[in-house]
Amino acid sequence: MPVPPPFMLTTGPVTAYAAVLNAMSRPAIYDGHQAFQHFYRGVIGKLQSALRLTNLPLILQGDALLGLEAAAASLIGRTDVVLNLVSGVYGKGYAGWARRHGGEVIELEVPFNEAIDPVVVRRALVARPDITVIAVCHHDTPSGTLNPLAEIGAIAREHGAFVIADAVSSFGSLDVHPETAHVDIFVTSAAKCLGATPGLTLLGISERAWTRIKANPDAPRASFLSLLDWELAAEIDKPFPVTPSLAEIRGLDVALDLYLQEGPEQVWARHARTAAATRAGLKALGLRLWPIDEAIAAPSATVFHLPAGLTDNILRDTLLDRYGVLLSFGRGFTAGKVLRIGHMGPSAEPMLAVTAVAALGAALNQLGIRADAGAGVNAALAILDGAASNQADSKSSSREVADVDPA
Ligand SMILES: *Cc1c(COP(=O)(O)O)cnc(C)c1O
């Protein structure tokens, strides 16, 4: 088993919080016992708080792709016309499930460094009033770009369409919640911005979606894909549908405690500052960001173009072998074109932006590409200090470093 590098700045999974790992090592308790049932109900309650839901959320035992597939299988029926919004690899991939369960799939696609324009969504709904379901990825992680989920949700609600949203790598990094974004099935993960380990999907499901799922004869039952089965898991005195993944649930319990106790707003601010400092540093190094406009760059991942003449392998390996910094490769369309820096949960720590930028500056120079590592670090530090606005003040009061007088 390889030793994890000192700086795991990947785009998921991320190094879990130490307290999460600690909780996962506790002995099992029998799931038929009331103690387990109350514990589980408590975790559901904490997740409900984190998702700011008026009803109870669901936890599925399998990483987030299970939840995304289960959403399609449960909500989408044979007569549905699905509008699949595509701005990246995950959005594109959703069409496969939509086609398997739905009647017709219409795709609205933009280049994978851009975001979906809500005006175009509105136009698509006017052109095809028979659209009943909209699928959208909030943060398409291979691109590091955000779609305007709440705006799309509001347009869909007005039209009467159901929304399935992949918020796997955005929830916990910024102010996004199922009800305020008008999302009917909101899918997220324990292993990205919440800083727990892979293995659980977290879902927020609207009451209107529950009504539809219960009326859908094709919605899976007696299956790992069955949202109807998983709904029963939170009921005290009912047997758990399968043997619970106790370690993961314990880890999630602590991750939710950490999130709620630190304060969601503080957690989001930490993600935003880390991302802003990273982007400022990268630009000062002369690197180019992948998103066409920084306004759509996500707070949980910074994606940048590889400089001409470098492969992702050589840059990734130099960063890892010399500086202990592990970044993620691109994926699908962005593979071989970019590297990605994750700011998720424990890695959304502003000083880690300085680490990433310093290592990148050094690695580029190692590989024969001139980059001003000092300028990169200073640009990142300026964001950390919020110094851009009061640089003059700090200049007037700054002194040279001098040796302490031994006397
Ligand atoms: C990571 C990710 C997934 C898949 O989640 P897993 O937990 O790896 O199954 C889905 N969608 C997006 C946008 C992701 O970033």
C-alpha cells in the first residue's frame, strides 16, 4: 500500500479529516439494536440540517454514481422527455441513464470550458413544452466550472419540470441547497467537500419527486437502486434494508458535525479563499485557467491548461516526486489537456494554495519552463492577507528583516 503524499490536493476523493478516520475505526454495533437505529436517525437529522431540508434526506450505500443512477431509474419514466444539460464530462454521461429510462433525451451542450446559460434553457423549454425532466451537473469537476443551478431550477419549476442535479463536488463548498435551488433530486457525496471517505451517496428529494417516484411502476424496488427501499432505513423499529456500512456512516456522522460546528458559511469562505489564492498564483506563474471566465470557476477545484510542451504525466510526477504535491489528471475530454487542484474539505485550506503554487512554480522551472515562483507565491499570499486593497498601508509600515540584537 503506497504512503499518501504529504499534500493530497486531488479533486476527490480527498484525505478525510482525522476525526472522521478516527470515528470509522470504532467497533460495529448490531443494526437490529435500538442503539444503532437511534444513531442512524441522528445522522439523517444532521444531514437534513446540512442540506437545509424540510423533509428527511436519504443515504445510499455506494459512492455518488449509485445515487445519480438511482435518481434516473426512479424518477424518469418511459414517457418522459428529458433535457440533459451538458457542460462537461459528468453532464454528458448522464444522457446514458436518461436514455435507458426515459422516452426521449434532448441535449443542450456548450463547450466544456463554458457554463449553461439559463436564457438558453428557457428557450429550450419554450421550444419543447413537453420536457418533463431536466438533468444538470452543478460543478462538472473535470472542467472545474459551475452551472447556474438555482437559476436553472427556478426556470424548471416555473415550467413544471423536475430537476435532477449532480451536486457531488459542489455541496459543502458554497451556498447550494436542494430547496433554494428548486432541485427535486439533489445528489451529493460524503467524499468530496464534506471530507469523509468514499462509499455513500447523500440525496435530498422533494415531496413532489417522492409522489412521482411512488407512482412510477418502473421505479426500482427490492434493489440497491431503490430510493423507496432506502427511504425505510431511517425509520426506527424497521429493519435496515441491508447490512449498514457502519464505518462510512460513522465517518459521515463526524464529517457532518465538523461541517455544522465550523459553520457552513465559514467552510464555504475557506473554499473560496483557497480557490481564489490558487487562481491568482497560477496566473502570476503564467498558467492559463481552463474555465473561459473566472466567474464560473468552482471554489472546490482549480483546473488549468498544461503549458505547451509538457504532458500531464511529467508535470504531475515532478510535483509529486520532488515536492510531495499530488494533483488530479483531467478526465474524459479534459484528459491530457489539464491538471486539476482540489480544494475540498480538509484541502480547502488557504495556505495549501501557497503550497500548490510554490510547487508548480518550482516544477515548471525544473522542466525548463520559466515561471516566477516568487511572483506566484506573492499573488496567492495577497489573496490570503486580503492585502490587495491595503497594500499601501503594509508598505508604509514594513521594515527589512534584521538580526535580533544579541544584547
Ligand atoms: C466525483 C464525482 C462524481 C462521482 O462520484 P463518486 O463518489 O466518485 O462516485 C459524480 N459527479 C461529479 C461531478 C463528481 O465530481
